[in-house]
Amino acid sequence: NLVNQGHGPSTIKALTLAVNQKPDCILMIDGDGHFDCTEVSNILTFFLENSYDIVEGARIHRNDPVFRKIVSSITRWLVARKSGVQPGDANTPLRLYKTETAKLLLTHIPRNSLIPNLHISSLTRTLPLKFREFQVKPYIRPSTVAITNPPMQQIGTSWGPSINVLPNSKFIKFCVKSTFEWLEISRTEKIE
């Protein structure tokens, strides 16, 4: 994007662009070096050799700050409550899709969603899709703190500086907006 639109809208845009190219399959992965390429290759091989609609990489043994672990637990609970099946990692940034499956999912996700990965996790478990989770151990995410000169490496978050127990205000605002989005979608689904 020429202007930062955030992770959610960027994910939707990337998935839409990929679907329009009509490939055999689509590998979606964040570009922050979070996964070992061997594990990604193993998941891709499994996906290509089997007939799954979606394969997810569920992160295990994560070295996240406490507040991220709490938010991850809440997202798993929200998806489980909506779909009846608890994911290992509701917000995984590592997924493989059949192109037709990605196209179907895009018809159910709000166009400017902040949290498309949560919608995808829920839809994967409620639509008649064949899916599989693989446990993957992520690398610790390095991030650059731009306020220092020269930039200094920080461990474990791309949200900028924060205390291990407390999130920064940017993360809190995102969580509040995301909660309203999730509740609004859930409310409109019950009405329909």
C-alpha cells in the first residue's frame, strides 16, 4: 500500500489480488521472518499432496508479552464460541488456501475488517471446508524502535515499545475497535 492501511485491510487486499491471479493455491504469511522456511515448506508439501481447503500454521511455544498471550486466549475463545471449534491459533499469520476457498472466504469477510484472520478462523470451522492445523514454532519477532538513533532491536512485538505486562495505547485502541467489529458482525449474523 502507498499509505499504511493496517494489517487487516492489507491482508484482505493481498488475498483478493492473489485470488484474481487464479493460482493453484495461495500461501499467506506475514513478511516479518516469524517462521522457519523448512516448516513452511513442510506444510506446503502436505497441502499440495492432500486435498485440504485450508491448512493453518498454529503457533506454539510463543515468547509473547503477557498481554499478547491474554489477547490470543480471548481470540481463541471468541472463535470457539462462534464456531463451536477452538482453534490452536485464531490469528495465525500462516495459512494455505485453495484459490476457490479463499474466494469463498472473501465473500464473508467485511471489506475493511481489522481482524480478517479471526473471521477466517471462524469461517474455516463453520463452512463445509476440509481444514488441518499444523503446530509451528515461531521465531521471536524482531522489531525496530524508530525513536532511537541508531534504531535499536526490540524483541517480541511489532506494536512498538511496551512493558511486558502492559500494552501500549496503539494496541489497546486496536483491541477496542476490533471488539466492536466482532460484536457488530455477531449481532448482524443473529438478525439474519
